[in-house]
Amino acid sequence: MEIAVTGPSDDDELATLVQRVRGGNSSAFEELARRVRDRVRRWARRVVDEDDAEDVAQIVLVRMHERLAEFEGRSRFGSWLYRMTRNVALERRRLETRRSALLARELASADEIAQEPIEGEAADSARVRGLVATYFDALSPRQREVFELVELRGVPTSEVAGQLGIEASTVRVLLLRARRTIRARILAQHPDLLEDFRS
């Protein structure tokens, strides 16, 4: 679905900035990126969630810089940028769908293991693992991704940051939010596990 992406005067200004960038003016690219970043994020949010929209915006700005030479001016710059944003956001959504399906299979296997009869402390631990799998869907896609890598696969936060192309501090914030969400769900329905599910 095509939408009105810019007004005529705005598009003229953007086209002027594009010409300056193509002429080698690096400060013009910074201005162009600043001018379009918010709209790219808004377009991305039509396809992906808030967390992924920021990542999509970053990817689009990098691609815009790499591909500006390909923009021939036969269409409005805003339309060209919108198509690029939509393509990147759809790629992101397809990737997230594949990851979610893979993770769901892994969690189902973990849940089956957790259902096996175990005694004592190991039983409580298995029960918590099973509950974590149950409440995993309450997380945002990006929180699930971070939680899976750090908590389920044991990948260090610095490596997760590198893999996902985000700051390590963002990984820690997403992980904290994921843990809080899961803990709150578990403790609301299973208060007896309070001592066993501290973070």
C-alpha cells in the first residue's frame, strides 16, 4: 500500500540535500538522515514492533547512504525511501517469524523435559523452567530474542549486542524487562516459587 510520504516542499528540500550528498557533502547526509529518521521509524512501526522499528531505521539509514547513487530522481525521494523502509521492515518481520517458530520448537522440547518426574530441588527448578517457557510469549519479539540468547543459550551480553547490532546496555535493559515480565507472571499465579525465582 502506497501512502503520501512527504509534501511537495519537503520533497524538494530532501532532493536538494540528496544532490549535496551525492556531491560529496558529508554534513548534508547528516542533515538528510536527521530529517528522515522519524518518518522511517513511523513507517517501520506499521510492519514491526517498536523495538524492531528502531533497528529498521538504522539499517535503512545505512542502506540509504550506500544506495543514494542509485536514486535517479525519476520518482520522489520520499517514495524511494518508503519502498526501501518497507522492504527492510518486511525482511525483519520474516526473520522474526522464522526465529519465533524455531524458538517455539525449542521451548516445547524444554517444556516436555520439564514435565518429567523429578524430585526435590531439581523438581522446583524444572517447574520454574516449564513456567518460563509458558510465559515466554508475553515478551516482545526483541525481548524474546535477547532472553533466548542470554538465558537459554548462555551467550554473553557483549556477544548478543554484536550479533543483534545493538548496544550492550540495550541488551541488559531488554533482558531486565524480560526477566521482570516473566517473574511477575509466575509469581502472580505461583507465589510459592518466590524464593526459587529470584534474579
